[in-house]
Amino acid sequence: MSKIDREKRIVSKMIALYCRHKLGAKEMPEEYKMLEEYAHKRLNGCKFQEQKPACKRCTIHCYKPDMREKIREIMRWAGPRMIIYDPIAAIRHLINK
């Protein structure tokens, strides 16, 4: 699995976790489905590909400001909880940081 595929999987899990536990939604609201699609599109177009740094450390911020703020809020909330819901992905993320 490529680094971009792992990143897409992790961002999808974080959005789903946020929707399910923070928002209490049984299904992902349309707004968050659009955010997930947007994040995947940005990852597919990342010029760094396999050498991609963490988004927060990237020199090129490819997200629109409003989308960037939404994903940042989700990552701040879901990131620490990933150790419970997907410990392998969380540990891998910490190592690659």
C-alpha cells in the first residue's frame, strides 16, 4: 500500500470517527462526505507523493482555507483517539512524523 493510500485511509477513518462520536451521526453527513472527497482529491494531486510530509509540516498548503480549518478541527479531535480505534495507524503516523 502506498503512502498516499494510507493517508487517504487514515483521513477517512478520522472523519468517520469525528462524525460518529463527536457529532453523534450514524451516517456521515453530506458535508463531511464532500470533505472526505476533497481530501482524497488533494492527496491524489500531491506533488510530493511518496515523500509527502505531514500536511501540517508541508511547505505547500493545497487546501482552501475553509476546508483546511475543517480538516484541522477533525484531526485535532480524532488524532488522539486514533490510538484507541486504530493503534497501528496511529503508531505508524507518530513514527513517520
